Amino acid sequence: MSLSFYKINEKYQKILDEYYQADFITEELENKLNECLTSFEDAAINKYYAVIQLEHDYNAVMQEKKRLDARAKLLKEKIEKLESNIATTLWHNNIKQAKSPYFDLQPTESRGKVIIDDESVLDRRFFKEKVSETISLSEIHDAIKCGEFVKGAHIEKSINLKVKFGKRGLDTQTDD
């Protein structure tokens, strides 16, 4: 992976390349990364260049995932259509079983699927009451903020990074 279009010094670039390719980030590698930086500001800026590159890589992977998900869905639909066609053909031709050296095919009729045409005219005995509970996180948050002890819950804070790009004012929040 190359970050050559970013203005990062050569030593730092080599360590970043090692960092990206590592399966496990060791303390030694982390120390090497920090040693070549002259200040915390430089460290933050140079590390954020790495974040930008990783975000580009992540976005590329997510786009490929979407493409593959769409392809998988299409293939699944084709499989289901072919299986349905085979079952229907065998069923309507009164073929109970088709055998091959590798598998046997046997059409079966399903139990049937209930389709509701008009819910308003159904007998009430077919209705079941459903009760569900949810936890109100906002009420718990407010109670703790007001000084109340809430057994089984606490507030966890994190440090976020706000990034502004040029005049657009694009903000990025990351939680660790």
C-alpha cells in the first residue's frame, strides 16, 4: 500500500507500510511509529493521513461488497427459479423421483402458505396479543445525569475526533 501522494517523510512512510501489512500490531511497531515523530501534532496529522487512506480502502471494500451482495442475490434467485421449475415439471408430469448417481430429485407439495386477503373481516380468535418491552436508554441517561444511581447501567464516555476539511466543514466522528 502506498501513501506517496501524501506528504509524509520517507522514514514514517516505511513504518506506516509495515504497520498496514502487519497482521498484529506489536508494541515495538507502535513505538517505532511514534519515535520518528517530532511532536504530538505531527503524530496526529501523519496518523490521520493513514486514517484517510484506510477510509478509502474501507470504502472500496464496501463498494465491492455491495457488488458481490447484488451478484449473490441474483444467483440465489436463479437457483430458486431453476429448482422451482424442476419441481413443477416433475410434479405435473407425475414423476415421483428422478435418480442420478450423485443425487435424487423428488418433488413434494408444501403444506401451503396462508395469505391474508382482508384482515378486517377475520374472526377475532385468529388474533394474538403481542406485548413487548424495550429499555429507554434516554431515560436511564437522564436519571444518571441527575445523580440517580441506576443499578445495572452506567454512562460510558469516549473521546471523539472532529476533523474539518477545508471550507466545507465536513466533520468525522470516530469512537474507540
